[in-house]
Amino acid sequence: MDGIDAIRAICREWSKARILVLTTYSGDENIHRALEAGARGYLIKDMVDQRLFTAIRMIHEGRRYVPAEVAVRLAEHGPRVDLTDREKEVLVLMARGLRNREIGLELRVTEATARTHVENISAKLGVRTRTEAVVLAIQRGFIRVD
């Protein structure tokens, strides 16, 4: 269970839970996922100063807390990119260096289907190369390479 799953589980069990995320993950997709899961605030660890106390107070009062720096990260990329679960799987395989044929074999689809997924990912992310797609996906939090 990752942090997002934990937030969902807590909110499902206790609907009035007030969760503040304190993390190192600053990609806009990470922020979107946490807030959609039920978090009331989002702080990145290098932002922790007096804002932590402000965030705790605001969330305790039932309000949301998203500092300006986090809001800017959300706005930088414009509207949210909606990648399918399959496209995220393909991105992980791309990050491992697999080519379309190998992705197709791994996912039990044709090479043409794998190529279509790669093309759709590139179009959605607004990139021209596989490398750009993988780098951007990691930076924005669509995938993690552990």
C-alpha cells in the first residue's frame, strides 16, 4: 500500500479525517492524486518552515492548504494529463528501455498496439521522443523508478 492508497483507506474509514501530505514528491500528478484521494493539504519537505504550523491549523479548521509553490507546480503544466493505467504500464516498460516489440511481448499485445500506446503517450505529454516521455513522466509523478 502506497501513500495514496493509505489516504483513500483512511478517508473511507473516517470520512472526517483531515490529512496533510508531507512528502518529497513534487510532481503535479502526485499532488493531484493525493488531493483526489482525500488529502486536505500538500507540503513538500523542503517547504517545511512556519508553513507547516499554518497548514496544520487550517486543516484542523476544516479548510484546505496548498501553498503557492505547490499551486504553481499544478498550473505549470496546464490541464491535467489523463493517462490510462495501460499507458502508465507502457511508460514503466519504456523507462526500463524496452522497445515497442518487447513492450508488446511483455503486455501480450501486438507491436503495432504497443507503438500506438507510445504515440498516444507522446501526444498527451506533448513530447517528441521516448526519452522525453520517460523523463517528463518521472518528473511529473506519473511513474516512479525505484
